[in-house]
Amino acid sequence: QFDNMQGDENIISWVGDLDIEFQITDDIISFEKNSDVLKSEFHFNLINNPDLAQPIAVIGAALGIKTKLIGLSTLKHKETDRLNAISNELRKCGVNCNYTNDTLEINGKVNVASLSDITFDTYNDHRMVMSLAMLSATGEKINLNNPEVVSKSYPRFFEELQKFCLITEQ
């Protein structure tokens, strides 16, 4: 495991629940689908890691896996109301999102063909930028407003991401 000041590395232990295998070598993490058929749905209680809701929601939406996340009541008090923000942005690409004070449900799959025509708002929130930028793993260009907010937590994020994805900063 990596030494990390945040609980974000917990996502590594959860990807197996998504039928995704991972391998850690030196400073590299590789992910690969475990089978041709992914799970149709998954549920996570993120009470101890609510900041992982956005990337998990994007992964679920990109893969078309029905996703239910609970334990999210603190997310409305972050840089933005993160439940509202991620729901708004995923709806732009055809995903049905519903949320309450403590839950987020994702149904449907990202319309990949529409991605390059969408400009995603990032709400001046570094986690919104990093989560939505993962959609570039679909092979489509992703347009993000205000992407420089990643400098708060990961100044080299786009340099690393552009090694394998197409990103347009606006």
C-alpha cells in the first residue's frame, strides 16, 4: 500500500467488488477488468471515506453499474455540495442520478458519444475535476471548466493523466 495522508487509497481495496483487478508495482497501479461481465450493481457505505463518492459515482456511471452510496452527509459542506454537483454533471451525459442528504444513487450509463460535446462544471472543487477527468479513460475528449483547482491537492494531475487520456482544459 501507498503512504497516504487521506483515506483515498481505500478505493484500491474496493475495486475487487467491481470485478476489477489491480496490481501495484513500485509507484504504479494497474487496473484491468476481471471478466467480460461486470457486476450489474454495487453498494458502498462511505461513512469513513465520503470523499470517494465522486470517483466511485463516475466509475459506476462509466461502466453502467447501478450504484448506491450511503454515509455521505458531510459532502454538502465541502468546497461545494458534492452530491448535487456530481449528480448535475453526470446528468449532462445521460446518467440518472438521485441523492438525499446521505445517499447517492446512479442508474444508467454515460453516453460516451456525447462526452466531447459537453463542458463539465467543476464548482471550484479539486475532487470534481479529478473525478470527472476519469471519464477521459473512455477514449473521448473531456472538457472541464476551471481545471487548475487540482493544484490544491495534486498539482501534476493533468501531466500524469495526459499520459493515457485526452483532456481539454478551458
